[in-house]
Amino acid sequence: MLTHSPDHRLKFLLGAAFLLPAAPAWAEETEAAATSEAAAAYDAGGDYASEIIVSARRRDESAQDVPIALSVVGSDTLEATGNYTLTQVQQIVPSLQVFSFNPRNTNINIRGLGSNVALTNDGLENGVGFYIDNVYYGRVGQSQFDLVDLQQIEVLRGPQGTLFGKNTTSGAINISSKKPSFDPEFSGEASVGDYGYYQLRGSASGGLIDDLLAVRISGSVTERRGFLYNDTQNERAQDYSNWSVRGQLLFTPSPDLEVRIIGDFARQKQNHVLNVFADYFGTYENGAAIPNSFAERAARFPGYAFPTIDPFARHGEADSHYQSNMDGYGVSGQVDWSLGSVKLTSITAYRWWDWNPANDGDSTSLPVITKAQQANRQRQFSQEIRLASDSGGPIDYVVGAYYFWQVIKGKGASAYGPAAALWNRPATSPLPLEAWEAAVNGFEANSTSDPRTRSYALFGQLDWKFTDSLTLTAGLRYTHEKKSGSFHQYHVAGVDLSTLPPELAAQAAIIRAQFNPVTDYSTSFSDDSISGLATLSWQFSGDALAYATYSRGNKSGGLNLTSLPAGIDPNVAPEKVDSYEVGIKTQWLDRAVTFNLAGFWTEISDYQTAITEQVPNTVNFRQYIANIPGVRSRGIEADLSGAVGEHFSFYASAAYADTTYSDYPNAPQAPERLNLGGKQDLTGEQLPGVPKFTYTLGADAWAPLGALGGRDLALYAHADYSHRSTFNTSSSDSRYADVPGFGIANARLGIRTEDGFFDLSIWARNLFDKDYFQTLSAANTGIVTALIGEPRTIGATIRTKL
């Protein structure tokens, strides 16, 4: 368990405060009031006539000129809200949903599509592409580190396959970090709060050789004690530790040539996941008793008390070790070479991700499932080359090629303790308890998997201006992909069955095969796909753009590297996406107000979804990936932002997403209806993890206070509120997994100098201490476990910019 010293935090904060007035006088003027750029094209510094520049089409353009529905969150907004993780950023981007069982098992959705609410399969990829500085991150867990020294985050909504490729059928998250500068600059901040929270962030940049070589070093440290308490182990859980460092070199041998080299390392440790008990049902929906229910199992152990169902007491009782630890690191190089009317760009990257988990598989204080985990060692290499026009003529284009290689080496472990036999054995089992004890007491199975991917792509996109106001955009991408992998499961501990009497050994072998059968297979496939788009945009006034888009996307197929039921293909077919979108982008009152509106309709065939089903005639469940016939997502998004005078700004965003199974007659059955059969028809039901309605409101205000030490002083305030309607977090649409809608408010109040030299603020997250669930999971035993949202936290931050 992590420990922290309040004395050290206090000393650092006081030391930083005393050092600020002594800093050199070469501080440069920085942007003042922090307001949100989310889903709007205006400058966070308060000058609403300024443009937000994005690279959504692999060239620098004004966000309001790009015929794509996108949200932009700039560095000032990240500071104003204190949102330095992707999970926090979703609070200001309504169409983005991020929730996590742990970093590896994170689900990212845009417009309700991207990934199921389910455990991650190493042979499958997410439908939302995640990029930092033009580098694609192959595993979703890599997105869960603290974000460091960012310029902005672009959330591109809808298929982006032509230019971003690589599994962006639902959208892409395109993150840009701040580049090295030749002029010296420094920014730093220190925060302290309750729950032992502290965070240090800093960045320094400057020239090593004038106009030739510049360097930038950035880093952050975040530590926090846990929000949960484990009554069995008498310690806190759900704590958080994240260390990140990032170094950059910028080489400019000529005005036309720029080389940027980036290296980064991040380490995260959490004493988590500790599930809490949220509900219990001992009967099926029709009133029939659930056989071998949680209560029935618990009653077999005289010293075990049925758990108290009080989730927001934030107590759990797991007896086994649990952790969510990971390292992520990599290096990339980008070369930009201006060749007159065209610009050549090359991006080369190699990345590592090491995932080291541990889990208590039963969430109780009994030694039932002592291990239930899957470690990963992921490695990836990518190379992209593209050529973009830079002439400003009636035709603009981007053409390029892309290569991606990835291997994920998985190591799984499932182990069972002394209580496993009595806990699992149904009263009606024909096999004696002695056989169950021999089978599972001390039994452990390990597994290995190694999905490998090679992907090659050629792409091009053309913008043709028919007139000054009418533009046709067309793009195509051809992708060839090869995937291969193997899965091996073997027994490493437990009673040697050969030492038992033959009848007892045979019975124990049957039980072990139900839990973790010995498995050994390999599989591979190759796939060719075409994706593309056609967009017609009309600039019907200087500050108004309308557009209509059809896009065709593909999400690559996958490998089912797990213990599969008979007849299930280890190869998962690719998804095919047809998407239609219309939108309008406008600015009013001399660009002081921005209003954008988009409507979309997306049809997906061969949708890749998680299947969780009971193994026939056993107490065991299994999970794998399969294709279902169809899914549809349709909805509307609106974004409004503006300034009222010089001292007040606001933003509001809302999204409605009707994301349903259009054809799913053989879905897995919900636990409360398992007595009716193992299948149900979910056609027409909302996909898991998708609230139908989300919205965000935010405002910033500031007022001058006079001068202090020759610097203008101002009082400022920020507040934001995000709301999500009810959504379900199970693949079977269990009513016990319905997460009630909730809203979260955050606020910050501070005082600062207008040049950014001094900034001191107090803040609160989840201001009104709203109790809410992140996920609810109903088991076949009738017990419902939950991951709980964070409680109210308060703290203070001191910043400086030089």
C-alpha cells in the first residue's frame, strides 16, 4: 500500500511559493483566463476571434473550416479543469465515454461505438484510435497514463479510416504535446489535496544551439491514497501512483527541414481492483430460486458472514492480492521537409507496454479464486510516410503509406484456494466433495498467448474547390493485414491426479476440465479492405460551413485466443461500417459565439462483441469474442460556446446517441433469466456502456484586482457540470447492471497575475459529493459487484509560467 508524507507535500508547496517571486524577470506574457475550447473553435485565452488550429486532416487548419465533427480541448482547459487523464477529459466531451475495470480492461466509445463493456481480448483491437504526436497506440491500456505537457486533444467523431486508418471506425483521439522552443520557457505546478493527494507537474524548454537545436523536458508525479477500504486485509485500496517523464529534441538545419525526436516513460501503480458488493437477488425474475446462489454458498462456511450491501460505504473484503501496475515507454522521430508546393512527413516509432496485474477472482474474504489475471508484454513498431500539398490552390491532397507491426505476449494465471471446492460444488452435484477437493484445492492453470499483427496501407485524400465556397473531399485507403497467434493452457499446480484411486482421479479430471481445460491451438488469417469517404462542404458565409459526408470504414478482424467452446471459430471477422453525417459550423457576433451541430447515422455489420455464457452442465462461465449481424448508431450533437463581455465565457455541449442492436437474436442470457435458457433476443436494445443523453456545461469568469509587484492581478473562477443518463454495463443487458444517470460538478477559484507568473487556486472535484457507479456486474450466483465513482476531493494548486 502506498504511503505519503504530508510534511513533505507542505514543504514543497511552501517552497514553491517562496521561490516564485525570486524567479528571473525574463517571464514572457502567457495566455490569461482559461476557458474551454471543447467542441468550439476559439482561443482559450479569451480572444474569440482567434482560431483553433487542428490536424484532423493531417494538415494544419482552422477547426471551423474542417468538415468533421470534432471537439478540441486545449492546454488552458486542461489546467482550468485539472483534467490530466483521458477518463477525466470525457467530462467535457459528451460524445466520448471512457470507463475502466482496470487499465488493460478499459472501454473507449465515441457515439456509443468502439468497444464493448467487457474484459479485453489480446487478439482484438478497439474501434477508437488513440494517437499521441501522430503515433498510434496499439493497446487501450496505454491511454490510461497521466497526460503530460499537452498542446491540445482533438476528439474526432465518426469513422476516420482514410487518414488515420488502423481501427478508427468510431473515431479517433488525436493528442499533440507542446514542441520544444528556442526561447527559454518554464511552467510548473504543485497540488495537494485530501486523501493524501499530491501532484507535481513541470516543463522546461530552450535552445541548445541557436536556431538549430532545441530541447524540452516534461514530467509529472501523481500520488493518492485509496478511496476504498479492505476489511479483510485492513488496508486502503484504489490508491493511485503515476510517474511520467517526456523528453524532446527539435533539430532545424534549414527553414524547410524540421526533425523532432521524442522519448517518454511512464509508470503507474494501483492497489486495485477491489470490487464492492452493490446488490443481491436470490431468485430469478419469475420467482424461482437460483440454484447454488451466493447466499447458499456463503451458508456453507459457518465463519463467513453474508456481506453487507452498502456500496457507498466503500468497503470490500477480498482476501487475495490485487494490483494494477504497468509501464509504458517509447521513442519516435518525425521529419517534416517542405519541398516548395508539397510537404513530406515521415513518422517512425517503437513502443513498449508492460502490464502486471493481480486479482482476487471472487471478491470475498474466502480463499476461492486466488488468482485471475492476464499479464501482457506488448511491443509495436510503426512507420508512416505522407506527402501533403502546400500550395493553397484549388486542389489540396494528402497521399501516404503506413506500416504497423505488433506482438502481445500474454501470460494468464487462474488459481483456486481451500474454499473453492465447497464454494462451487452444487448440492445436486453427482460428484462427491472429495473429488471437488482433489480437483481444485491448490489447483492452478497458466496460459500463454501471442497474437501478432502486420498491417500495410496506402491512402490518399483530395480536396477539390469547385468554387470559393464549394469543396468536394474524397479519400480512399487500402489495407492489407496479417494476424497470427497461438493459445496454450496447461496445469502447473494441484494434486497429482495419478496418485489418486482411478475413479476419484477420473472425477477430478472432469471437474478440472470444466474450470481450465488443457488447450493448445494456433490460428492465422489475412484480410484486405478498402475504406474511404466523400464529403461535400459549402462555406455559405465567411463564418458558416455546412457539410454532408458518407464514409466507409473497416475494423480489422481478431483472434480469439482463449479457451473456446466447440464450434467457435478462433478467427473473428472484420467489422464493416457505413456512416452518414450532416453538420453545420457557425460563428456569430464577430466570432464571439460559436455554434456547431451534427447529425449522424451509422450502420455496422459483423459487429465484434463479447459473449459471456455458462458452460453447459457446469458452474463455470466463459467469455470470448464473436460477430453479430448488425448494430446501428444514430443521433445528434450540439456545441455552443461564447463570451459575454471581456470577463465571462461559457460553453455547453450535448449529445443524443440511439445506439442499438439492429439484429441480435442469439444474445447471451441475463443472469436473472438463466432459468429460461442461455439465449435471448436483444434486437432493438441499447448497447452496453452507452448513455442515450449526455451534456456538459461550463463557465469561466475573471475580474481585475489591481497590481502587485508591478504585475496585474486578477481573481478567476471556473465551474463545469457533466451529466450522463442511465446506461447498462453488461453484455447481457441485465437489469441489475443498469447504472443510474448521474451528474458531476467541479469548481476552481483562484488568484493570478495576468502574465501567468503566479497562480494560486483552490478546487473541488465532484463538488456535491455525488455517489455514482462506474460499472455494475451481475453474477449467475445473484451477487452484484460494482466499481464506484470517486468521492468529492478538494485541494489547492500553485502554478508559475516563465
